[in-house]
Amino acid sequence: MTGIRIISLALAGGLWAANMAVAAPWMTVTSTSIKDGQIIPFRFGSDDQKRACSPRNPAVCPCPGKNVSPQLSWQGAPQGTKSFAILMYDVDGRFGAGVSHWVAYNIAPTASELPEGAGTAGKGFTGGAGTRGNPNYIGPCPPQGDGPHHYLITVMATDLAPTLAPGLTREQFLAQAKGHLLTSATIGGLFARAYQ
């Protein structure tokens, strides 16, 4: 009997592992444009040619990027998802107070990807309002002389119908989404104007 029980448990464990390999029980986000935890390539940085060198230095220091939004894919959204949202946040911006780079929502529940450049073009989502009032993606461009800032891109699954009004700030969106967020997944990277 003991041998039979051991074999039965082993078979059950194998079936559980096989199910886990087929579908992870959580949502994931990946990108062909950036690698999680690595330096974000310059072309995804802001192309603002009139950006101040820093909040404390009004001299102009043009940003080095092309302002191309990264490709994003997500899988494993839970049942009941009615829309997706994407938030991009610089946790080191404004001396630690943070900077909102991108607020996108009302993404169709059937979507599983935003192609490279879609965030810049405003395609496939309703634009909110970043810290600079931008409705679409604005790439990284930390103050001149700062070390690399940490940027987080979070994809959220919600049970909200994709009918939210445009122009919501990050805080306003999160207030409306309170109690309606089902799950999320995040990918992040580092960016500086120059590297030593």
C-alpha cells in the first residue's frame, strides 16, 4: 500500500507541474524593446530638444532619444477582465517624488499587445495626462548629471468598461480604478542622459 500511495502522489505531483507549465496562474508582461532590469536603449528616451538641464538649472539640455514607445505584450489576464491600463512611472523623478510618463487606459479586453511606437502615436488606448500634461508616451530623460533613474511600466487588468474619459492623471485613474483592479504585471529599466 505504501508503494502504491507513493506512486499515486508522484503522478499527482507530475500532473500539477504539467498544468503549471501550460499556464502560469498570474499575468505576465514582456517586451521585445526593453529587457527587464536593464538599461533602456536611447531610442526609447525622450526627444525633447527644449528640456531644461534640471529643475534647478533652466539652461536647455536636449534629450538624446527618439521618443519611440516600447513594444509590450501581456498574457494570463484573469476572467472578468473588461479593460487594460498601462502606467509608466519614474520612481526617482523630481528628487524622489516621482514623475508620471504615460497614462493609458480603456485598452480592449481582447488586446494582448501594444506594438512598438503605438504609445507615442496614441493608438489602441485612451490617453490620460502625464506629469507634463502629455496624453501619450513621453520617454525617459532625467536631469543632466543624474545617475540612471528607475522606470516602471505596469500593465493592469481591470473590470472597468473601456469608457473612462480622456485626460485622467495617474492619481485620478487609480482613484477611479480603486476596487476594480484584478491584477497587474510590471517590467522596468534604467535610463540616464549619459553613462560614465
